[in-house]
Amino acid sequence: MRFVAVTSCPTGIAHTYMAAEALEQAAARAGHEIRVETQGAAGSPPLSAEEVAAADAVVFAADLEVRDRDRFAGKPFVDVGVKAPISDADAVLERAAAAAREAPASPGPAGAAEAAGAGPAPATKVTSGAGAGTRVRQWLMTGVSYMIPFVAAGGILIALAFMVGGYGIADAEPSEVVDGFDPLSAHAWGALLFLTGSAVFGFLVPVLAGFIAYAIADRPGLVPGFLGGAAALTVEAGFLGGLVAGFLAGFVALGLTRLKVPSAIRSIMPVVVTPLVASFVTGLAMFVVLGRPLAALMGALTDWLGSLTGGSLLLLGALLGAMMAFDMGGPLNKTAYTFATAGLTAVGAGASGDHVEFTVMAAVMAAGMVPPLGLALATVVRRRLFSRAEQENGKAAWVLGASFITEGAIPFAAADPLRVIPAIMAGSAVTGALTAGFGATLRAPHGGIWVTPLIGHPLLFLAALAVGTAVTAGAVVALKSIGRRPAEEPAAQAAAV
């Protein structure tokens, strides 16, 4: 059969492409043809109309709403989360083949929604009847997914600026670059990097708020959402203010879009009335009502982080480390990562001194690198415990782990969750605690091993990473060895698990 598929995940980085690869490999094994469109951070050429028309069925493996979904109207389809093909792509394709054979006469996914009067699809993937908690999580994850590239780019640029020009570069003025840039001066290059990174970093909260509102109300939510994020920065409510502003703007815009208005006004509602009224309401709420208490709450959180020392900081590092490993890119992982980046936002990546927020960021990144690195090491230390496919995944896991892509551990956890997940949580918790205890710091919120020169106390950071990797590898080997017969072959072991 011929299939087309679309994959997407909240961050658009790892799950999107791992799901696409799994579907392609499963189709090749079964003798099917498949063309996958990855709606991720790197993008991909969209499926052509001819490819869609020739397909027997469509696979949606997405945790976000599929863009331009009406292209597939009338086609048999399977709609699953992005992790489903990573865990069992063969089963997903079997469902798609069954849907193609049944050839339902009902309209396709977009047509069905329109026929039911559902209105515009939300920007996040929310299944029919999903609870309030699920919707809130998915709206929040949409905002975080759009924010992460700004976090990574801005933070790394600022960290590079410090490496080139020293920490005094934080006092650089725009005039130093605009009025007379000296290409032979390290200070000038440092100032350029710092000013550019600071400009990118300044978009974090508005982007977070804007795309939370977009997830709730679609395009009418963008203007009030960005306005709410900017207002949060103005009143010094920071990251928490951005969260509140995004939800507030989204719900106000959504309410306005659902109003029944005369046909003469309906055409200007999305581009004039809704952004105007929603922006005013959001601005009024943020500047007059919510700004001061949110700023006080954000200040209390910053003060609490700054007060952490000794055992309390070790405990926080261990907790965040375990969260980074538990679902490998899922909600708990992103909660820990967002907590760390919120600290950077609160103090500013350009702040002088070794703030505890920089230590928290270092602990989170080191802990997130451990799961794939530990599993990769385990496939080298005890190859016979792993199937041939897992051994191949182990080779890729070295690069993924080194690049701070925790999702590289997913294929191992999907095949053997009861053994793998406790092992990687143990290693990540150890690394998080050690990194915090050593006082390593990090202003760059992404990059993995490649930003080691930008890390404070880099040797201690690497030591914590090595210990956690060894703990994970040892725990995986020990757990997989329990009850295993010496003569058992890897393929049989994989099937038994």
C-alpha cells in the first residue's frame, strides 16, 4: 500500500524525526511505500497534492494540530500521538492498512470537524472529550515549544559573548557596535554577540505568552498574547507573568471569536475587532490588576532559588535530574527544563556573578544528557543484553546524548520500560545532585557537550556527567541481567521483554 504521514511534537526537535524514521523503516519491512512530512523545527518539503491523492491512507503521528490538515479530507486515516510509532511503528501501519481496507465513507478529519460544527481547530492537538488538565498542558507545551529556539539561540550567544569579551561585556552599549564596530577588536565582537543575544533573549516571555494564546484561540490570540508577554516584562512579572498573560489573552480572544455578530462586522472581527479588544483587556489586566502580585510572586521565587545552598540545592538537583529522565522529552522533562530556563529569565543570562540559577541550568542539562549516554555505554559494555536494533540505536545515542537530546533514550525505554526508566532516573538524579553540589554553572540553556567552554567549572561538570552515565549503564546492565539465562540470544531476549 501507499501511505503518507505527518509527524510533529511540541518541541519539534527529536520525537518528530524519530517517529518519521520509525514509520519509514516499518513501511520498508512490510513492503509498503510511505512519504512522511515532518512538521518540526527543521521543517520538510510538504507533501504534494499528487502524493496525497495516490495514498491509500494517512498517518497522523502528532502531538500538535497538523498544519493544513484539510489537504487530507476524505482519506482514511489513523490519528495517534508522536510516541506511538516510536514504540511500535508496525502496529500503527497495520491500523492504517485496516483503515484503508475499510475505506470509510465519512468525510476526512478536516471535513468531519467542519461537519460537526467544531469551528477552527485549535493549534494544539486535543482529542475529543479531553479533560481540562490535558488541554492546559498542551496549550502550555505549544508556548514552550516556540520559546525553546529563542532560549537556545539567545543564551548561547550571550555565553559566547562572555567567552570572547569577558564578563564586563554585560555593560556594553549599542553605540559601541552601531557607531564604530572594530572587526579587529575582541571587545567589539563580544559586544556584538552580547547585544544580539540579549535582543533574542528579550523575546522569550512575549513568545511564550503569544503562542499559548495562539494555541487557545488560533491567530486572533497572537496580538494580545504578545502584548501580554511584553506587559509582563514591563511590570517585572517575568516568566510567571508571561504564563498568566498567555492564558488570559487566549481566553479573551477565544471568547470574542465565538460571539455572534452581524454579518457586516464578521469579516473584520479577526483582523481588527478581536485583536483590538483582546489587547486592551489583556493590557488592562496586566498593568492594573495582575502585574504587581505576579511581580511579587516572581521575586519570591527568585529569592527562594537564591537562598538554596548545601543539602537543599543537592535535593533540588536530584529532583530535577530525575524529572529530566522520567519521560525523556515529555511533560515532566519539559517542566524541569522550563523551570531552569525561567531562572535564567529571572536573573538574565547576562547577569554578573555565579547565581544559583546558573547552577540549576547546568544540573538540568547534565541530567538530560545522561539517559542516552548511559544506554549507549551499556550497549558497549554488555552487547549481548541488547537486540541488534538497540545496538544500532546505541551508536546514535552517543551523539544525541552529547547534544542534550534526551529523546535518544526513547527506543530503549519503549522496548523495556520497567528496567530502563528506573536506571536512567537513578543516573540523572545522581548527575543533577553532583552538578549542583560542585557548583557548576551554565548560561547557555542548550548545546550539550559542545558548549563545555561556556560552563563554569567544566571539569566538575564533566565528572558529574561521567558518574551519572556510569550509574545508568551499570543499573541497566544489572536489571537486564536479572533472571536472564546465559545462553539466551539477544533477539529472543528482546522478544521476551
